[in-house]
Amino acid sequence: MSETFKALLVEQPEPKRFTRSIVTRSTEDLAAGELMVRVRWSSLNYKDALSATGHPGVTRNFPHTPGIDAAGEVVSDSSGRFQAGTPVIVTGFDLGMETDGGYGQLIRIPSAWALPLPAGLSLRDSMAIGTAGLTAALSVHALVGHGIRPEAGEILVTGATGGVGCVAVALLARLGYQVTAATGKPEAAGFLQTLGATRVIPRAEVTANFERPMLKERWNGVVDCVGGETLVAAIKATRYGGAVTCCGLVGSPDLNVNVYPFILRGVSLFGIDSVQCPLPLRTIVWNKLAGDWRLTQLESLVSECALDGLEERIAAILKGQLQGRTVVRLD
């Protein structure tokens, strides 16, 4: 039996022109899948803004509802994996890309995309973390797994005011690391220090002399959210045996770096993917975020809006004017 619900719908009335509006949709409009979830909360990510403006690298088929994050209760699950009423988190995979996403009050997806909400997190908290926070936590998980210890020296976080960066700063500080936050927004220094940054530096300080074969050893580890010259410079300035995680490309998708940091200093580079990340690893990291890694200052990096407040936020994130995380209320 069909049911109606509210959703943000992106349509393409003519080539290269896209419109957005809040509409009433039917469950008959949704893709096939075993699991139906009543969405209570979502979040705003850069990828959502790209999808909402018709970027072909994210979404090609319209009409479409963006939202790569969703948290809510199970309505039904024909796979038998979840009972009705179970609170779940859905992030990544194809949600909000070609599959209608979390900016609709109902989603229908493969059951394998969902995780039970970990004990200790509310649905809203899970979306305050969302894909960006999961990416940050996967980055920290990689550094910790590589043996990068708090007492060994500074950890650099680039793009520190963005969704991934600010959670990485807060999480690393929570775990006792000395965090140097790099940003192009000097006015955000107080915000980053509130999250636990030991030092805040301009991004130009990171990239200075990046074209040299090697740079002075500086960072014990790096969480890079930018890519391009910033990532190149970070790799070249990482100490012997250190590690760099890479999850962003806003600077550039190209990596023009020589092999010296890898063969002379033993630097390791970890690519971080939160889209196709296997469920066992997702489960480990989400349980950490709900437990030992739980962020007590989560609210200090979160703002909230409803569906009808997304238009302004989408424009702001595309211009690089947002800091922290934005949660989206679906009720």
C-alpha cells in the first residue's frame, strides 16, 4: 500500500537547469529495496550540495532527492534483518547519489546498507557525526592502527573548519593528540581552539615551498581533507615513520609528489573511503564514536535546519562559507 511523504526534489526541466522544491511524494516513486526507513534526521555534506545543483559526478538521473546520510526507524524489512521500529543509520553506498536519499521522510534501500544505531547515540547525534564524522573517524582509526601515538608529536588537520576536518580536530583532541589545525579562515581560530586545536595556522604555512623535493620534518601524522598542493606539502613534511590519511579533493584530485618521503622517511599514505567501507569496519568505528571516542562537545560544532532551510545552506556550503556540521530535521 502506498504512503505519501515530504521530500526535497531536484528536477531538471531543461538541459543544464535544475530546480529544487519541497514536494509530496509517494512510496511508489522510490526504488526497489528490502528496507524502508522513516527518516527523522539527515545532514548536509558537500556532496549533497553537488547533487542538489545537478553535478554529474554525483547524480545523473532526475528527478532526485539528495541526502547521503539518514537516521530513523525501520518501517519494514523484507530481508528479516531488522524488526519494525528499530533505529538505524544509513550513510554512503548509493544513498543520495542515484538512490533517493535522506532529504525525504521515507527511503527504501537494500537492507545491507543500514546499521543498527549504536547504544549511546541518539538519531540526531548520529547525523551530527554523519558521513563527514565517519570519514574523520576512519582517518583517526588508520593513524591509531599505524601506531601513531599522542606523545610522538603534532598531528596536522587540513581543511579544519569543514565537516570532516572539524570532527577530526575534536576527535584527535579527545584522544590526547596535539592538533595543529590548518585553515584559510583566520576568523575561525576560536572555533577550532574550542574543539581542542593546540595551534591554528594559515593553510599557506602548510603549502610553503611545497615544490621542493622534501620539506623539514614536522608532522607525526596528518588528516588531509583538501588534496592537491596541500596534500603534497603535508606528505613531504611528515616525520620518519609517520602516516598521512587522504579523503578530500577540493584542492585538486591530482597528486604530484615524488617517492622520497616514502622511501627515505618511510611515510605511509592511507586512502579513506566512507562510501563503500565494509560493514564490519563501519560497525567498529561507529561503536567507538558511541563509546570511548564519544565527543562531549559535539553540539558546539553543529547547527540545525529543517528541509525548508536547506536552500540557504546549500548555497553557503558551495561557497565555502559553512563551518562545522549541519543536521537536517525531517519531522
